[in-house]
Amino acid sequence: MLPSISDIRKCAEEILGVRPCLWQLKVVEALLKRDQDMLCIAGTGMGKTLTFWMPLLFRPDGIQIIVTPLNMLGKQNATSLAKAGIRAIAVNSETATPLTFQLLHMHKDKMVVIHRSCDQPNIRIGVRKIKYALSSYTDLAFLIPNGYKLGDPPPPKFLVFFDNISDSVNATLYLHRHLPPELQDKIKWFNADMSTGFKEDEVENLVSGGTFGLCTTASFSMGMDVPTIKLVLQWRVTCKIAALWQRFGRAARDKSIAGMAILFTEKEHFDDERAAKAAHWEKRKKTVTVMVTLLIQMMICQIQRWKEQLHQWAYL
């Protein structure tokens, strides 16, 4: 018997400990009917993952396959399901076997589409001009209050995204200099060079508050669920808009808090800098023109003096 919307909500609250939204309930209802394919479109952090899990509550002997973009996300999902008493395995290069793969068919005439707005009103978005040398990372100094010491309240939890591993490492080392030695391990770099075990531990540390923030690359992006990140920064205009939106979506996944997402941009992308540069070159152009004109006039005068001297010598 197909459960009602209220039955689905009640079961999710009792087993998973969360109260689903109406759109999530409708997704699950459509999946449980099994008479149409389902396409759900919702913004980053809206709660799509919960809609993957809830059908399992009504299919105790069923098998559900969820495709994730990151191995770590698959492991995170398996761990969360285990806490709810649901067996799961993250299929990756280490655990894959021929029996785990099935061919999935989707047909347009058997599909229900639920499209949610991607707007996230609890995230403010800003753009800042990088004022100092790119290699100095001085523009990131605000992340750690001046004179920060042991016992002070932790700074807002943050992520700084880079598109270069060396930048993520060097920026972390710069931020370490703003912390006392015993607190420097509170900020770490997080990238593809790190081991899977390290990444898993650091995600847990970030969730628990053991880590203040990470200087990371695309390794910490799609689907990573750390609900209390208050500040997300993108260092330089070096990624596509789709990737930028995914990264900004890491902020304030807990809808009860406000988050801030900031794009730190090179000077040359700002209109005032372009205008100033154009004015500078125009001024130089005028200066060169004046200097060339003066030089030509001086040469003409010199030639005229030579002519007069030659004329005088001709009479001697």
C-alpha cells in the first residue's frame, strides 16, 4: 500500500530525525508510485540527498542505487545511512564488482519533473577587489582577528577555494602566521594530493568545529555536507560560473543561519581599474607626443643654427 504524504513525513522524522519539506515528500511519493521516472531540480543545499534516502524507509528489502559525483560524498552518505540503521555501501574503485553495475533506462513519457528555485536567500554574495600582491594573500588576513590567541572565540567557519594546489598550501601557511603556534593546525589545506583518510577526518573536524576553516580546491565542492559554514571565498576569477555557484552553495546549508560568499577578483576585471589604466596610457601617449614635438622643434632649431653657421663660414 502506497504511504500518504503524512505517513512519509512521520516515518522520516522518527527514523532519520528530520522533518521533510512538501516538495521532498512529493519527490518520494512519485518514486514510491514507480509508474513514472522522476527528475528533481533543486538548488545546492536544498536537501536533494534526503529524497534519495526516504524511499528506503518503505522498501526494507529493496536495493537503491545513488550516483554521486565524488567518492567522499558516497562514503558520507553510507555513514549517515548506517546511523539510521540502513545498510549502504559506497561503490568506488576499491569496492566495485561486476555485480554492482546495472543499466538504467529513463523515458520522457514516464517522468515526473519537480523544479525548485535555486535561490538561497540566506547567502549574501559579494565581490571584492584584490588590493595586495596575489602571492602575498594579504587580502585574506581578515579571516583571523588581529591578536587572536588561545581561548578566544573561534572565527566564523570558512572555506577558501583555489584553482591551484600550491595556492591552497601557500595561503594556509600565510594564515598560520596569524595564529599562535598551538592553534595553527586549526586551518589546513585540502586538495587532491591528500589521502582519502585525511579528507574524511578533516570533513568531520570541520563539522565538529575542531577545524576553523580549509583552503581547498575542487576536492571540497559538490555535495559535501557541512551545514554550518558561514563564509565561502573564491580566490581569483579562475573557474567557470557553474563551479563558482557550486562552491558558493557550500555556505549556510543550515537554513537557520546566514552565510556570506565572496569572489576575490583581480584588479583588471573592475571598470574603475580599466578606466584608470586607459587614462594612464592616454596621459603617457600625450606626454610622448609633447616630448616628440619638442624634440622635433629642437632639431629644427639646431639645423637652422647650423645653416646660419655655414652661411657665415661661406663669407670667410
